Amino acid sequence: MKSYSILAVAILAEVAATSALRATEGFTRFLPTLVVIVGYGVAFYCLTIVVKTIPIGVAYAIWTGMGIVLVTVAAIILYGQKPDVAALVGMGLIVIGTIVLMLFSRMEVH
């Protein structure tokens, strides 16, 4: 369970970094640029720890799937972006796929 907690930190750090990208204005604003650099650094560092105990395919699928959904939520809140029906259906399928992986995958780390 510890690995999934670290994976959650990786996801949240990646979401923070990705959400700050627009605010960097081409890396001309210091604070948002710092959030991007630190966020991606923390995300990838945590992911390297996670893949020692969770198969990389499963870890990456969870990381990216949840990241897509959470970045979309952040974009709605921060930038007023509104996903259309197709986007919502697609994200729903991503969430379902991620749940299937977490509950039913029997892949092992070698």
C-alpha cells in the first residue's frame, strides 16, 4: 500500500506541474516555472520508487490516467475550460480502465 501512496504523490506533483505550464508564459514567470520544474522532478522521482514494486505498465497507466482526469479538473477550475461530452465520456473510460487495472491486474514486478 505504501507504493500506491507514493504513486499518489507522483500523480499530484505531475498534475501541479502540468497545471502550472500555462501560467509560466513560456517560462518567463519565475514562480510557475519553479512549480513546473519541482513538480515534474518530484513526480518522476516518486515514479522511479514506485516501479520497484508495481509493474511499470500498471503504475504508468494509473499515473497517466488519473493525471489526465485531474489536469482536466484543474483546467476547469483554474482556466475556465469546459470539456465537452466526448471528453467526459473519454475520461470516464480512462477511469474505468484504471479501476480495472488496479483491481484485476495480476502482473508482477520481475
